[in-house]
Amino acid sequence: MRLFDRRSLRSRLLVWLGGAAFVVMAVTWLLHGILLRELARDFLGDRLRQEAAYTIERLRQEPANRPPLTAPTSLAARVFHHLYVLRLNGDISTSHPAWLDPLYPLLDSADDSLLDVHHQESHLLVYRRSFSFDGREGVLLVGESFDRVEAGLSRLHWWIGLIAGLVLLLLIGLNLLAVRAGLGPIRQLQRQLDELRQGTRARLQLTVPTELEALVAQLNRFMDAQESRLQRSRHAVSDLSHALKTPLAAIMQVMRGQRPIDPQRRTKILARLEDMQAQLNAELRRSRIAGADSGQHTCPQRELSTLLDMFRTLYPDKTFLSAGMPEATERLAMERQDFMEMAGIVLDNAGKWAHHTIRISATLTDGLCVVVEDDGPGVPEEQLTRLGQRGQRLDEGRPGHGLGLSILIQLLDHYHGSVELQAPPGSGLRVTIRIPDA
């Protein structure tokens, strides 16, 4: 397997997880730098506020000592390394004369605020405080260099970035392990699919995450359906072989013989050929059964309407009435040909046996329920159980070979459905077909 395959789910997960981790780390790192600088600025600003309050209080207590408080040789300037600018009744004094020009405009405002001043590649944090005492108005500026603090913050920020990079590499490694472990069931599924292809396994048997349960179940149902169709085809071939071998041999012997074929023998041969054709058609109809796992849907209302139009043409002396039909928008999880075969068998039998009227109703509530009732002679109660058995016919005088209902029952088995045969008093035969929801 290639190291990086764009179509690989593993590569996509690693790219997305790694990209998300990188974005989170980068945003966190940038926010850390911003918040750390603001935190340091607020901390120094609070110190400058306290220093301004202390200096003003000293000025109130010892007004005669005002010049020494802001002189370059003052104790505060030497110990705290702070910058002082004081304007009191128009007189200005400062501990750092070189900064007086850039700070002079700040003396004209009366608002108390924390300001950033940049001068000659130096960054100074200045707190301005207005005050008054003894009828005198004054403005005090207390400042401190922010350059060393910013340099320390920058070093700390890059160290944090280095640590974040190492953590990002660790996260990528953990993501790799997590993705590898998470894709374990898919690799196991791939191995079992290879075993299925090689013929060493018949079904998928593995514990998979919830997201893959439906897929595995569908694959197993598909393989079961394929196996069922294969078995059905083999049984059909076997049945046809046993059913047709002897009649074909007899007919071929007659055709090879020198004896003339009289009308009686011709009738027998035609009867055998008709039976062979009926068996062949029945097996072909069985082989066309798609089953419940075909993944197809049909519209019962449309198909039943088509069948009724067809049987009204086949049996013009009979009346086909629809007592109730599903909505045109309702659909059934059933292959169309299977539904047509199922309904066609019941309607065809009703058309053969009814005297005048056939009624059909269908509902799609918690599954399909189709009821077909005719006004024919009906079936004795003790003979109802024989209906549906292969080759069983209760009246040899009517056309047919007794295979329709057996095909219907076999078809319903594929959809876990059922058929109920009833002989209501004073009526013919009532056939009720039920197919549960898929």
C-alpha cells in the first residue's frame, strides 16, 4: 500500500484530523500571544496606577518636596526605574528630560488612562492621572519601559510554540494509532470478502461498529439471496430433468417407430407435450422470482390496475371490481415482476372459476394485504388444504396444471408472506395474501 493515497479513507482521516489539530494549535498559540501581552500590560498598568496614587499622596503630604519626587535622582526613579512627568499650576518637571517632548502632548488631557508611547524604537507604557489639591490643578504621568517585558514575552511565546509543535506531532501520532485501530474492522471485512471470493467462506462473521452493521447485514442478505437463487435454479434443473426425461424418451421412441400415429396416440402425445410445456413454464416462472433482497419497489395501485385491464380482456364475460386500492403514491418493497406474478395467479384462478363477478381490494397498512373473492362454486372445507400442493387440481375439467398456487406459496415464502384460503357460505373462494413490511 502506498504511503499516501488520496482515495484512502485512512489518508483522508489523517489529513483531516491532522489539519484540525494544526488549526486548533495555531489558533491557540496566536491567542496565547495576544492574551499574554494583554495580561502583562494590565499587570504593569495596575502597578503604574498604584505608583501614581502613591506619588500624588506624597505630594499632598509634602508639597515642598515636589521637585525631588520627579527629579532624575529621586528614589522612585532609581529604585522602580519609572519615568515621571508632573505639571502643577503650569510648572513642568520630569525625571527623564529626553522623553519630555514625546510625552508633552499627553499633559493636555484631563482623562485618566493607560497609554502606549513609541519613541525611537522604544515602547513606553504610560499612565496619566489628573488631580487637584489646595486649589492647584495638576497632571501626573508615570511610565515604564515595555521593551524588556515584550522581549521576555516573545521568548516565552516561542517556547510555547515549540511545545505546541511537539504536542501536535504527538497528536498526529496518536491520530495515526487511533485511525489504524478504528479501521481494523474494515480491514477484517476486506479479508473476509477476499475469503468469500476465494470460496473459503460462505458468510461474513465479524463484530463491526454500529455504522457498518447495516452494510454487513445487507451483504449477508445479498449472499443468502444469491445462494437461494442458485439452489432454486439447481432444483429447477433437477426437476425438469426428472420430469422431462421419461416423456421425451417416450415421444422420441414413438416418433422413431414405424407404426402410424393414430388420433388416440396423437392426443396422448399432445397431452404429454402440454404437461411438459406447463412444467417448463412453471420452472421459468419460479426462476424469475427476485425475492425480498432485490432492493426494488413497486406501486401496487398501478400494477393492479394494469392486471385488471388485462383480465377484463381475457375474461370478457366476467366482471372485475376493485373494492379498494392503495394510493397512487404508496409503494411496496417488492420487485415489480414478483408482484405481477403473485396478483396474476390469484386473479387468473378467480377468472377461471367465477360465475360472474370477481372483487379485489388491497391495503398498504403495516404491509400489504390483498383480498380476491369470486362468486364461483367454491371449495369444500375439507379440500382447502389440498390447494397449493404442487400438481393438485380439484377439477380436471378446467384448464390448468395445478401449479399456480404452488408458485404463489413459494413466491410468498421469499417475502415472508402468507396466503389464506376461505370458502365463505353462499360465495366462492376468498384468497387473502399478506406480506409484512420489509
